[in-house]
Amino acid sequence: MDHGPSRRRFLQLGAVATAGALGAVTPATAAHTPDTSFELLRRRWRDVSAGSGFDPAAEPYRGRLARLGVRAAGYRDAMAPAAGSLWPDQPFPSFVGTPTRLQAMARAYVLPGTGLTGDAELARSVATGVDHHHERAGGAPQARLVRRAEHGVRPGRPLRARQR
């Protein structure tokens, strides 16, 4: 014997209908995220990815940080962005070598004891390298996705040869 909807179901549906009606008549306010909202997250990510909680003047850190600084300065000095390369000694696009070098340069900028900590020229070089790599190597996959979308192919699905 079916008595229809239970009292619990009736209350649930009533609550959903009320929430929907209130949402429809109440003006939405724009969410505001102050610029400092991600500061802690950025700092934590930097600490996790670059390292923290060590004495940069103590060995073995002092030697490793100094070598990182020398390596990063070498990458910065050898970098020569051109149409077909970022570093003359490296094939382009390099999806391993280029990010590795840019990461070493960025770490030398952030970590204390490298001799390049906070160096504005190094920061500009990293930004130039990232932009160059993205424009010339990172843009190609996106262009392929756009072309695939124009043909009605969803990302993640193989593009099959057309039947004649």
C-alpha cells in the first residue's frame, strides 16, 4: 500500500524549492578575493618546491647553492631567444631541457646563498624564457586543440582519418 511521498521527502523538496526561490530573487554579490589571499599558498608552494628550513651557510647546502647559482648564471648568459631556439646548444622545442634550465634559474632567484637571490636580470631572463617557450612550443598543442574542436573532436579523443 503506497501512501505517496513521505513527510521527510516532502520537507526535503520544500527546502530545495525554497532555496531555489530565494536564490532566484536575491541578487548575487560578486565574490571578492583580495590580492593577498594566495600569499600563504604561494609561500608554501615555494617552500615545498624550492626547499626551506635549512641553513644556506652550512654544508652541504652552501656548496650546492653556489653551484646552482653558477649553473643558473651560465644558463642566463647563454640564453639567446630566436625563432627556432632558446639556447643555441639545445634542440628546440625541448620539453625536458628547457623547463629544467628555467627551473634552475627560478630556484637560483628564490633560494638564498646562490649569489643570484632576488636578481632582477635573472627574473627577466626567466620570464623571457617562459614566454618564449610558451609562445613557440606551448602554443602548438593549443592550436591543435582548436583545430580539433573546429572538426568536432573533443579533447582526449583520437582524431581519426576521414573516410573518403
